[in-house]
Amino acid sequence: MIYEANPLAIAVFSALVLGVLAFSFYLGAKAKSSQGYFAAGGSIPWFVNGIAFAGDYLSAASFLGICGMIGFYGFDGFLYSIGYLAGWIVALLVIAEPLKRLGRYTFADALDSKYQSRGIKAAAGLSTLVVSLFYLIPQMVGAGVLVKPLLGLQYWHGVVLVGAVVVFIVVTAGMVSTTYVQFLKGGLLVIFSLMLTVLILYRGLNTTPENELGKTQVIEVKEGKRFVNGVPIGFGQGETNVQPVGKLAELPDGKTSTGPLNPLSFISTISQSKIEITSKVPGTDGKTSYVPKIVNGKDMLSPGNLPTFKGIRSESIIAKIDFVSLMLALFAGTASLPHILIRYYTVKDQASARKSTIVGIASIGFFYILTLYIGLGAMVSGTLDPTDSNMAAPLLAKSFSNLLFAAVSAIAFTTVLGTVSGLIIAAGGSVAHDIVSGFFGWKLTDHQTIAVAKGASIVIGVLAIALGLKFEGMNVTYLVGWAFAIAASANLPALLMLLYWKGTTRQGIIAGVLVGLVTSLLWVFVTPDMFTNIYKLDPKGAWMPLNQPGIVTIPLSFLAIFLTSMLTRNVKGST
């Protein structure tokens, strides 16, 4: 069986979470001003901030989702890593120093630095809220799937637990605690991923006996009860789940094992091997079959296996455009995420912002290389849960030892805590600083500003829990693609035009943010994947043929800024 409550995992998890909460409570005494609460008083050392960048950015999507996608679809999952990392070049070369110079607490500060416009505050604040909520969804989904192997609980327990813990962290300490939690979990995530990769290479590759290959599993749900091949099973509490998949069927030259391999020979050997992968085949009456098939390793190391990336090999122009749209969103979205942008305000000057970005890029790039080995290791180790691609890395760790499984799972859970904390800080700060103070013009003291932000954080935490429950079962990396597309459409065009076109007006900024936000958000709600996974409707009825809106909505935002600025450049107060 895949999932059983593990006492060691429970102990490690409990110690780590309690340690984080105690640390948060201790640091809470240091965040008395709004500057301290929202931006840690600008006192974070650049190296710590750089690792915290990695801890903030390496979310559940990076660790759980990408490893799972590589495990099930091969190289396609790694394409997400490439897209995520490439976006940091934009952040380093275009965003880092100007943003530090222009802002104080939030993304809206930078956009509004020249204009002092209530409209910009409102538009940017709304964008921050929407993007943060969309990015919160995959984090909460990741939390839900982690509690099954960790604690033997059900999905919704993990979602509620993360929501409650993160709200406590944010309400007690703000950005100071969030930064050091992210620094800690970013460092631990890279270290333990490296450890797992070394173990994968040392174990090498082994074939699976023929009688262990080719087994189809049929899963059905009837009246709240779950059945695998007609046998009733449980949903948690340590009961038996489906059998693991992902096996090496044949090694080159008739070998049955390789012994230890180096990083290059590991990939080369897989490319020459045959692998049993499992495909999901939806059926009728609630039945879903997981059907095995043997494929060539070199095909799994080539792009085009993931349904999202079918455009690479497809003759369909729509599929090709959808792929380009996703990669554009990943590339442009990194420098547009509110919880990433506000981290530039936690260091003392522009040089520190640049240095921390470089440290972040190095840490993140190294981690993404490790995900390739973790994902491929899961693909051939017989450890994948066919019903949940998000659990590839923890279950692979479990194949080595329960201690490693406990550590990796607890760190993954802390990864969720750190990222969710950053998102809620960004969203709560935007409500207090941009909307209440900026748009409505309420004159708040430092104490009142922090109180409003904390109250907003509680509400946002509750919304995040509700959304996490609704999107159960979807791959967290795929969900992040939507968040990146919305951020890239609403935020990046406005920021780039402000920095690099002197003709930009305040009306143009407002128009660009709102056009990018509204069009990308509406587009996401009427995509084929939303119809299939959320509405449970025929995807042929979707209003938009593309699942990824960025290729249309990002240019629309630029166009809205340009045209509106041209029309309003002579209007009083436009510049």
C-alpha cells in the first residue's frame, strides 16, 4: 500500500510546525510598525533575502507539481522549470533595482510613485488580491495531498491545517517571521533534494520482474465509497490505497541493474531503456482506469507527452499557440507576482536587491536541476500514486527510508507554509495599504494599518481554504500556470511601461492593469480545462479554445496602456 500513518513522520512534522510557530511568535514582538510588519523594516541581509526568494518561489508547484509531472510525463515537466527560471532574468535585469527605488511596502507603491493616484492604488490592489488568491489555490492543494502520507488524514484536513497555521504566522509576526521561515525552508529544501538525488544516483536503475508489469487498476466511487478493481478501500486513516506505478521494464544490453550512476550516465541509461508508464482513462459510472503501457525512454526525455504540451508535436495550430502562451506566461509571470515583488522592499538598498536576486537565481536554478533527477527517479522506481501526481517526491523518499520520507514531507509542508505566508502578507498588505488607505483615503495609524492587514489576512486565509477544497485533484504546477498568466497580464505591462516609456499616464496604468486582469481572469473561467475539471462539463462547450490566455491578454494590456496614454497625455494630472 502507498499510504499509512507513519509515527516518525508525525513526530518530525509536529516538531517542525511547532518550531515554526514558536519562531513566529518570538519574532512577532519585533514587528511593531507598519514598515516592520510589511517589509521587515528593510533590515534583511541580501544573502538571507536571496535564499528567502528561493524559499518563497519554490512553492508546492515547484517541489510537488514539477517532480510529479516529470514522473508521469518526462521532460515536459522540466519545461515548467525552464520557464520559471527564465522569468528571473526579467526580474534581475529589468525589475529588481527600479522596483526597490520606487516602492515602500507593496507593488502598488511602485506603480503609483509618480502619480499619487487613488485609481492606480485600487487597480493594483485588486490585481494583487486576485493573483494572490489564484496562487494560493495550488499551495492549498499541495497541503491537502501531503497529509495523507504524513498523518493518515484526509485531504481537507491538510487544507484547513495549513490555512490555520499560516494565518497564525501572519497575524503574529508579519514579514520578519515570513522571511526567516522562507530562508529556513528554502535552504532545507535544496539540501534534502540534493540528498535525495545522490541516493537516486547511488541506487542506480533496476528492472521490474515481468509479472509485476502490465497491471490495470480500475478505480470507482459509489455512494461515497471507493473501490479498486472491485475491492472497497478507504480514503485515509491509514487504509489501503491503490498500488504504486512507474517501473523500469528493460535496461540496455539485457541488464537487470546498473549499480551506481553519475548524473550524465543516469539520464543516458534511461534514454536507452524501456519504461512502463500509466495513463488515466476516464470511464462511465464513476470508473477511471489506470492503464499501463511500455514506452521508450528517449520518448519520455523528449517534449510533447504532457497534454498541455501536445502542441509541440501536434499539427493543430491551436495546440501550438496554447503551448507558446503557457511558456510566455511562465517567463513573464515571475517578475509580476506580488509576493515576489514585495521582497525587494525587505533589503536596505538597490545593490542589495540586485545581489539577493542573483543568490535567488542560483539557488532556484540548482534546485530545478535536482527536480529532473527526482522526477525521473520516481518514474522508474515503482513509487508513483497513479491518482495523484503531486506525491512523487515524498513517495520516492519513502522508498529509501521512513526517516527521509518524514523529513522530505515535513519540509514540503513547510514549503507550503512559507509560500502561503508570503502570499497572504502581500494580499493583506494590499488591502490595508493600497485599498483602505490609498483608495478610500482613510488616515490610519501604524497600529490601525497592521490591524486592518491582519483582519484581511484572516478573510483571505478562509477564502484560500475554500478554493483549495474546490480544486482538489488538479496538479499544482498546472494551477500555477493560470496564476502566472493573470499576473503577467495585469502587472508586468504596467510596470514595464512605467519604467521605460515616458509617455505613460496614470489613466494608461489603470487601464492596463484592469484590462490585463479582467481579460485573463474571465478567459481562465471559460477554458476547456476549467469546464472539464471544475464544472464537470463537456470541454467542447468551452467559450475559449486556448487553456492559457497570456498570448492574447499580455499584448492586450500593453495595447490598453499605449492607447489610453495617447488619448489622455494632454489631460490635466495625467503625468
